Amino acid sequence: MKKKISLILLSLIVLFTIYPHIAINAYAVNVLPFTSSLDYSRQDNWLYDGAYPENSVDVFIVAPTVDTKSESNSQITPSFKKIFRNAMNQQQAIYANTARIYAPYYRQASINVYSMEDSAARDTVMNNAYMDVSAAFRYYLEHKNNGRPLILAGFSQGADMCYRILEEYYGGSGERASYLRDNLIAVYAIGWCMTEDMILKYPQIVPATGETDTGVVVSYDCEAFGVTDTIIVPNGTKAISINPLTWSTDTAPADRSLNKGSVTQDSKTGAILSVDQGRYGAYIDPVRGTLIVTDIDVNEYPPVLSIFPEGSLHLYDNFLFFVNLQENVQKRTEAFLQKKATDNAA
């Protein structure tokens, strides 16, 4: 029991490193649109620039929100890069066994932006952040990809940015869009809401429906039973999700025995410190579409940030089902490569 408590505390230390517990109040701020992006020909604007080169496919990862201090967009300072790096060292571990990793620094929206009173100003901040992400992705395609199959990945704000990449680059009948769709292994856009309206407007956003389908989006956000409203899935919205324990989209409960490992990680290096098998089950809420985590004591997993209600498990989306995610990245990649080899041989 003491070991379990110490590991839980360690997880919270990891999360508080990324998301200090601050009260966030609605406020107004003057925001100007960016006139140019960061220069991604400069290596110092890349956190990861082809890490794990032994892997034959790529992952382009967009970081979650790590800035809790700025009023709008982050500035690329040494202190920002430090917390950015600590957060991303944890994210990349899901993909490191499978893919070369590319992750740009970007002037992301701070956590305070989500409480802005002015929706136009909020949109400007998000568009500013995406200007950098889009420029980084374009530079990656033109100078770094070299025809390798690709995974897109992001958590929370990073997932939002992945959807924006899909919207800008993957739609239509153009040669580049067709090539990108053919070369897409999957998109892991976890901790952001995918809706029916999104996929109707952007048919290139294809929800995952199984364990090894490719060219699809893997999406879910975790809650305890009873949550009715969050900034990720507002009340009245229905998310499209997949259960990472069964890789199905039905609402059947998945037993905790299917959970191959919830983890704690070092807050700086991302190294796995503990793996706890079979602790939490899950099912998709039939009304909200969110992923309800079962067998969990929410007191051990507080929301940390005041923008989330009690029972929101958003910050733990990756930790709770880490090993299942890690293995699925490999399985989808193997399925993609096998299909590609079959198609080429035909």
C-alpha cells in the first residue's frame, strides 16, 4: 500500500511539473495575429529531429499545453523549452519503439487562453499556435520525411493541432493530399473531442473502429462516472471515441484485466518508473461518448487544474492506458507496412 501511494504521488508530481495547480479566471487580453512562423530550418526550433533513426516510419508529435503563465501565446525561452521538453519526454515514450520522432517547438496557447472572455481573441491565439505547427509540418514534409510512412500524434492542445493538420493538408483530390492519405498510418489525437460534425465537414478525418485499421484517428478523453461537462467535451456534445482496452467503439464495459499497464514516468526523462497491470477498466459513455474509467479512486487522480471538474481524468489519458497505446502503435504500423507490401507486390 505504501508503494502504491508513493507511486501515485510521483504521478502527481509529474503532472504538477507540467500543470502547476493554479486558479484560472476569465479575462480579456489584446491579441495580435502572428505575421510569420518560427523558422524550422533552424535545428534549435526542433525538440526531436529524427530521434530513434533505426525505425523505418516517422511520427510527427505536437506537444500538449505546458505554458501556465503566458496571457496568450508562449515565447520560446529557455524556461519554456525546459517544461516543454519534460512534457514531451513522457509523450514520446509511447512511440519510441516504433517510429523516428519529430517534434517542433511552437508558440502554443497558454492554459489561460481557454478561459478568455473574447472568443475572437481566443481563436487568434489558437491560429497563431497553428501557424507555427503548420510551418513545422510543411518543413518536415519537404525536408525530413523522405517518403516514410507517418503517424501524427498529439495530446490535448497537441491533438487539436493534429486535427488542424488533417483539415489543411489531407483533404481534397490534390496530389499532395492523396499522397499524404496513402502514407498515413494513423493519428493519435487523444484528449480532444472528435465529433460527427467534424467528420462530415472534413471527410479525411476517419474515426478508428478497430485495432489495426489504418489512416484513421484514435481519440478518447477519460472521465469518471457522473461527469457531465468539461472544456474537452462540453455538455450536449457527443464525442466519437474508441476504447483502448478492446479497440472497439461500442459501449460494452472492458474488464480491467485487459489493461496491460498504467504507468508512472520520470518527470524529466520520461523513463517508465512503474507499470501497474490490470488496475483500471473502461467503457464508452453512451450519451457523452467519453471514456469512463472504472475501478478508479478519483481522489488519487485529482483534476489539478481548476478548469476541469472533479472526476475529469483528462491529464491522465495517456498514463492510464499507456502500454495498450504503445502496443497499438506497433500493431497499426505493422498492419500498414504489411498492407503496403501486399499492394506493391500485386
